[in-house]
Amino acid sequence: MPNSYAELVARIRIPAGFALAAVYLVFARPTPWSLGCGAALSLLGLGLRAWSSGYIEKNQKLSTAGPYAHTRNPLYLGSAIAGAGYAIAGGQWWFFPLLALFLLAVYGPVIRREEAHLRRLFPEDYPAYAQAVPAFWFRLRAWRPPEHSAAQFRWRRYWHNREYEALLAYLALLTVLLVKIGVTRAY
């Protein structure tokens, strides 16, 4: 049994995300325009997630290069951007507040929990990083730590972190929305 709300949310965020996706798919009413705009924005969010996953070595090193030099949570920011794109693609205005509520309820506690974990793992480096780089929004100028190491994007990390699953989900969702457009046009 989870000891805190943050722990509970960390455990159920993936199943809760699938439940939210199911509600979304049932009620989505895409148009060619909404699907085109939303799919493009979602692809940008997925691109940020892919870029991020090529830098992160979970629990091994503090990631401060690439997108992590601009925001401490580029994976979550990418998810939020992709979610906004999906909301546009679905053509239902009421999905935006539902998505915002989900993101706040899930990512807020999860980010705080992960930050506490990173402070324990990297007590020498994390405080300066957290002070210089925003938790969620994007810093335009890349931050460089005092002992700057030139970490680089690695496809091996992308595959190891299984980020390709987000792309596969995007393609599946896009396919369902395209089918929904075809079905609604048939009537």
C-alpha cells in the first residue's frame, strides 16, 4: 500500500493515462484541420521526449545536457505538449481542462517525489542545477554546470528507455482518429 499520494500517483499514472486516453478516444470528434494541427503539436512533444530519452541515464548520472540544460523535466514537458496536441486533434474543448487537471494531479506530486530522489542521489550537483534550471518551463539559454561534461544524445539510451513506445502509441492514436474522421464523413 502506498504511503503517500505522490507514491500512489507514481504507481497509477500509466494506467490512469490509459483510462484518460480511452475517454478521449470515445468522445473525440476530429476534423481534418484539428487532426492536422493537433498531430503536428503532438509530434513536437514526442520529439522533445525522444531527445530527452537519448540523454537520460536514470539513477546513474544527473542529466544536465541536451534538453536537461533547458528544463529539469523535459520528458514531462514533452508529454504535456503532446497531450495538448491530442486535445486539439480530438476536437473537444472540454478535454483541455480534463487534461490540465490530470497533468497537475499526476505530474506535480511525481516531479516533487523525483526531485527528492535526485537530491538524495546527487547531493553535490542537484542543488545548483535545480536553482539554475526551471522545473517545468523551458529556459532559452542552456545551463552549463561548473564541471561541464559534454554528454551527447545516444540512440542506445533512446532504445533502452523504450521511448519508441510513445511513438507507437502516437501512430496508433493517429490511426484511430483518422478512422473516426472517415466514419463521420461516411454519415
